[in-house]
Amino acid sequence: MRQGHKGEYDLLNVIYKNDDLNIGYFKSDDIDIVEARSLMLDRILRLVPKIAKKTKFLVAGSGHGSTAMSIVDKHLCRVDSVTTDKSSIAPLNKEIEKKEYQKKLYPQLTDTIENLPTETDNYNVLMSQEIISRVEDKRKMFIVYHASLMAEGRLVVTDFFSTSGLKKDGHELFGYEDFSLWTELDAEKLTDKSGLQKVYSKDFSPELIGYYTHLIEVVKKNTAKVDKKLGKGSADKHIDIYEKKIKLLEKGTVKWCLFVYQKINV
């Protein structure tokens, strides 16, 4: 998960170092955040066949690059990591140098996510982390994705979707102050004539509820630390936001979904 509500990055960076807002899969209470996120990434990547050292990934919306780094750690393949966050580049380069991944992981900075610094037919797998809802011309974005993929390449999209009855402040809870969450119908229309065929979809909302529930407990345990760093009452404010998010997810008003597409010739 790439985007969060206002101030969530600040909150989680008080608790965790270089937090990337990547959702974790907490299948038991004794799993820590790093392992939980690794489990979720593993679940997603199982939908991508035959990952090998020669596989080329592009991670769009990579933040601090934790997803890209995890892919290299597990598969030792080439990964390009694209972000609009200038402050994330130096720490990621430092980690790349530490692990000697200079020929494996390539962080790239772009002014807007629509302008992916990519080459045509260049990637086997493209991961789009909460990008589409923030792009005005979604059709153009899918065309860029299609052009970036090799023949039969896979596009892996994660994003928030609204169903019905979501008020404006509901969009803001998920970090979409200037954009409205898109719908699953929007996603279906978007793929028409795009050269990308949907091969799989899954609603990961229950896992996101588990993630938010875990964060509520972590924030409660660190209330004094959070309030000292971010101001009195900050911990309670964020707990309230997480509880509101959970209610929307439980009602099905908002979903966090995964779509997997395959490039086809058009």
C-alpha cells in the first residue's frame, strides 16, 4: 500500500524507520511488521509466474524502495524503482551500496508518476502501487504501462476502490484529498482496448483491516512517544482515523484490491 492519510508517514516513521506504508499480512499475533510485509509481497508475487534472475521488474510508486529491495533480496533480479520522493533516493542508494546491489537495483526519480523513465518493451513485470487513482489521464497511464512491458509481461496493480455512498471525507481518509477513489467499473472500462487483459483480481480488504488493527495496537503502546514527536493528542487522532477506515472496509464502502493484467498484442 503506497498512500496513506495525512500525516501517516510522519506517524509511522516515529514508530518504524523509513516506513513505506506497505501493507502487512498478519496471519498470527507474533509476526512483526517486516515479516508481515514480506508475507504480503510473497502472496502478490506468487501471481507472477517464473520469476528468475533474468526477470526485469519496474516498481512504480516505490517510496523508500522497500518493495524493490525485497524483490532483489528474494530473486536477485533486475529492479528499477521509480518514485517522486526526492528524499528517499539517498537512503536507498546507501542501502544498495551496503548490499552491493549496484547492478541489480536502480532507483529513479521522476517529477510526476505519469512520466515513467522507461523504455519500450523493457520489463517482464510492472508493479503499480496506488498510482492509477492519482493520475488524471488513466487511459494514457495504461498505454504507458502497456508500452513498458515485454510481450506477455504482467502488470500488477494495487489500489483503493470505492463502491457507493462514500463521502468526500472518506476519500481523504485514504490520502485522496484532490482525487476521488476509482471504482471497479472504472477499472474494467480502463482495460478496454488498452492491450492489457485482466487475468486475476482479489479483494485484500480483510488483510488491510488486520493491518490497521495491528497499527492501532502499536500506536496505543507508543502513545507517549508519538505525542512527544508529533504533538499532544496525535496518537488518539490517528487511532480514530484507523478506526474509521476499518468501519468503511468492513461495510465494503471501500476496498483495497489487487488486479493482475497480461500484455496482449493489439
